[in-house]
Amino acid sequence: MTTPWDRFWAKIDVGVSGLACWEWTAYVGPGGYGRFKLDGRMTAAHRLAYELLVGPIPKGLHLDHLCRNRVCVNPDHLEPVTPAVNSQRIESHPNRLKTH
């Protein structure tokens, strides 16, 4: 029988080197972020990966995708920041208006 963690890690493509984006290959929600069902609840895949490999996300902070790839779950590409900083970074990114 597979564990929830086996199911979780099976849904990630870490690529050849493991240094680039770790792309979530399963369900992606309407906001473009990977989603994973754990204990009957849907959770953000990038948040779960960060908490498993780095530790708890400080209360009140969001994870900013430094790579700007919403399906990336590589914790090296995620930084806890305030909602204000996260919004500023999104607004200042040159690709913010692209849809594809």
C-alpha cells in the first residue's frame, strides 16, 4: 500500500539535474497552483513540499515563487514573504500580463 508521501512525490518531475523547477504533474487548481489531497483536504502542493523539506511557513507569510512558475514545488525556488512583498513582486514582473 502506498503512503500519502509516496503519492505526493510520484506527482513531481524533478528533471535530470534536480536543480531546476520541480514541476507538479497532477491536478492544478484554477489559480494555476498544484493541489494535493491530504487527509481529505486539498492543499497547495508547493506549500506542502516546503513544509516537508524546509519547515513550517511562518504565520502570516506567503510563499513567493522566485522562478515565477506556479507549478514548481522546489523549495529552493520558494521564499516566505509578506503578502505586500509578494504582491509587489508580481506587479513588477515583466511577464505578469502573459497568460501562456
